[in-house]
Amino acid sequence: MSSKSIYNITPITFRLDLKDPFIFTAHHIDHYPQGNANLGPATPATQQEYNMYYGDVVPGFPEHPHTGFETITLVEQGYVDHFDSLGNGGRYAAGDVQWLSTGHGVEHCEMFPLIHQDKANPFELFQIWFNSSPEQKKQPADYKMFWREHIPHIIHETSQGLKSDVRVISGKFKQQKALERPPHSWAAADENKVNIYLITLDANAELTIPATTSTSTRFAYFYQGSTLNIADTSIGFKHLVELKPDDDIHLIAGDQEARILWLEGEPIGAPVAMRGPFVLNSDTELDQAFLRYRNTRFGKWPWPNNAPVFNRETPRFASYGGGVKKEFPEKV
């Protein structure tokens, strides 16, 4: 590495190991076939064929618990059906983002219904595991949907017709603020400067990301395209770049459209103790959380089985308050 703005470059196959306040990010991709009448694959499949196939019929992750952190799920292709122990459910799809604060504990499932019976059902998402402060880990679980129709974009076009598009998932880009995050999130406070962007550059397009604070964590993941130049350094496809946070960072796409996941934010600075899907601050707290889960299951599971899905015709929606309130993208 020749650039003073780049600390590390790491090739990625699936998991992006990150730093406080981020825990890690998983980049899931599966090439599911046509769907059958039950929203599973029309051709027989096994779990070994796919990265995300833990249900008996429909791909996905059946009922499982979390506590002490947040999952931020950014869907690039496909559909997700969400159910949780709070009685909430919903369906979201390509371009949508779900932000789930697991707080003091919640069970949920994430199933990936194969909606299309006449064509393949490609699937791609990012799931960011984002830490919570010690106080936020004690709060009730909560979630919020960011619909693709409402996520802010900053689009810049040069005189040559080259476009850059920044989807602002968290924080702000230039003067454009993101939608509000759940209230008990480290990302909800402006002073924590948690900026999450999905960036798309036309072939040969350029973009500069402004500096943040010197104490922040900062990463860029180049996940689609041929090559990308970051801070005068050529970056290969599917590489994670750790960057100096208080530098302006210049990006130049290669001869194909380039897509980048951008993550930055002030660290929480608390100890991290992680055991499976629980993220707390000490082993003692982990032991207590597992005991609490065995005793309470983080609430009664209100759904008919551990891997429910909605009907094929169900539109994108979210429900809150135990299903009392429903929200549809066009009505938000």
C-alpha cells in the first residue's frame, strides 16, 4: 500500500470483520432457482447448496434469539419475510433496509420466499452487526423499516453524463440527512457520526467522501465492478479497505459500474463479550443473558411455526406494536 489514507486491504469471501462500533458485516449471495407453490425451490435443494438455507422448505433463518446489538439488513436482490417475538411481522425487498435494535432480547426469523415461479430468484443482502452501548443493551427491542422509496439519495452528474449515487442509510452525506434510526441506537445521535452509505458509480465516474473525525472507524467494501481506485490505490473486486477517517477520500470507478458499502462511526469504547447471537460487555452478563433466555425465551413466540412466511401475493409492509399498526411504503 502506497497511500497514507489506507490502513489495510483485505480480500473478502463472506464476512467483513470490522471495528467498534461495528462488529462485522455478512455479505450474503445465493442464486436460488424458480419457486414452487410453497415458496421454496422448484428443484430439490439441500442446505449444502446455499449459504442461507436453514428452513425445511423456504430458504432463510428460522426462529432464533439476539440481544445486545443491532442488525441492519440492506437487501440488494430478493425478498425477506420478518417475524418476531414482539408480534411484529413484515415483508421487505430489494432496495429496502430493516434496522432492528435487539436491546434486552428478542427472537426473530428471517425467511427468503422464492416469489417468482417463472424465473430464478437471485438473492443478495448485507447484514451489519452494529454494537450498542451498555445502556442501550438494557432497552426494549425495537425495529424500523427504511423503504426504498424514502431512503435519501444524493445523485451527482458530470458534464460528461457520468453519475454517482449515494444512498444515505445512516448519518448524513454532505447536507442530506438519513431517515431517523430507532431511538435506542448508537447511530441515532448525530455526535456519533455513524454514516452508512451504499454508493454506485458509473464506469469511470469519480466521487469524494469528506473527512470525518480522527477518532472514527472507517471502512469501504468494494462489492461490484471490475476495479476501483481509492486514494490513488487500485482496489480489487470484493476487497475491504480500512481508511484514515480524517482524510477526504477520492473514489474513481474502473471500466464497469462500481458499488461500494461505506461504513464509519465513532467507537462506543466499551468492552465486548460475544457468544453466538448475544453481544454484551462481560462473560458474567452473557451467562445471565443465556439464563434469562432459557427462562423467558425473550417473549412468547406468537407464530404458528418457527419458519413462517407470508402468501406469495402479500405486498411489502411492516407491522409494529404487536401487529396493531401496519405500514405500507406508499403510505409512509
